[in-house]
Amino acid sequence: MSHEISLPVKFLALMFVTACLLRPVAASGSADISQDWLGGIPENNQLSYEIVRKDKRIGFQTLSFSRDDNNQLVVDVYIRIDLKFGFITLFRYIHANQEVWKDGALQSIVSKTYNNGDDEIVDLRLEGDALQGKATKAKLPVRAPILTTSYFNPNFIRQNALLSTQDGRILNVEIANLGVDTVTTPDGTVDAVHYQLTGDLALNIWYTPAGQWVRTEFSLGNETIAIRPVKFSDLPPPASWKQP
């Protein structure tokens, strides 16, 4: 979800008990995606996703893109998850993050996360060849350049180390290209390249050849959570979004 989401043990146990695995489409063929770091940003400057468990929406994620006075790219990320049993909330996750990028290099990141009772932060800025500041689990300084787990930059899949937007940890990963799948989007089906990440961040992620992120799946216990694109108008109105 931005990111990786670090979930408590009691929630993982619940997911295991209620297991119902969603099976990804089998990959076929091989391809690669654009190296243009802006290739995944649509013309409307908005990416919207629903977060799904057992084919039922449990949350959503948005990324909004704009330019500041210095023509730097500003990326605002919001994630909300609510897992309920009837009227009882069993798990809640809220993440708000703002990143500033210049020429594909991270200039700053400020995030706050409410992780089911735990508060986590990242507040880092580029100083020379490193990111300095504070974060819940960062080992400072963080050597730059480095990409984050906000996924919009298609060069995400060409890295072996990533910065967690949730707590500032460095996540070491191995990435494999599993070929081309057909993925459903609000505008119809598209061909997308399927990548599998293992290591500190374990997930499957799909990008179009142009570099747009169109799907993610990751396992919790014996269950799979899917992040899939939707129209922004299908999500709760921004005025109702609670902050972490």
C-alpha cells in the first residue's frame, strides 16, 4: 500500500483463520517497461486504487501529482484501511505522505501513519548525497539517491534497496520479471508486466509498458490482498478522509 504495511500479529492471525487466497493470473512471455520516471503519471495527475480482501473493498489509496514553485514534482499519497466485523473495527490503518522529486531524485519525504494504535513518522530531506532528518525506524543518514515504496516511479522495479514511506527503514529486495499478464482497469483490460519482489518487501506488482502501476498483490497469512485501480469518483470524498 504505499507501501508495505506492517501489520500486527493479531491481525495476521485473523487473516489466516479467514483465509481465502486470490490467485494471480499466470504470466506468459517476457517484456520490460519504460525507464521514464514520469511515465506512470496519467494526464489527470491522479492515481486511485481500491484495496480488496476476499473481493470486498477494505480500503483505498490515492496518489496526486502537482508541481511546486521550483517545478519540482510533488506527490501526495493517502491510504486508508478499515477491517470490520459488523460494526466493530478490528484493524485500522491511515497513511498520509508527501514526497518532493526533482529529475527523478527524492528531495524530501514527510509522512505520518496510524498503524492500528501505533504512530509512525518519516521526515527526511536531501542534504548533499544523503537524506537527513528523523523517522521511526531509519538508520541515518540514508544514502541517496533512493526510491520509495510509493510505487509510481516504474524504476522501482530496477532497485535492490527501497525506502519505506511508513517508517524510514531500508528494504532490501530481489526482483524478478515474470512476463506479461492481462490486467483489468476502469478503462478496460491492458497488457502489464508482472514483477515479483522477495526479501524485506514481498509482493507482486504490475506495470504497463509505459510505466503505469496497475495492480499489486501481497500475502498475509494464507490470504492475498489486492490493490487494483478504480476511478477517483468511486472512492469516498476527500472531505471524509481522516488524517493519521
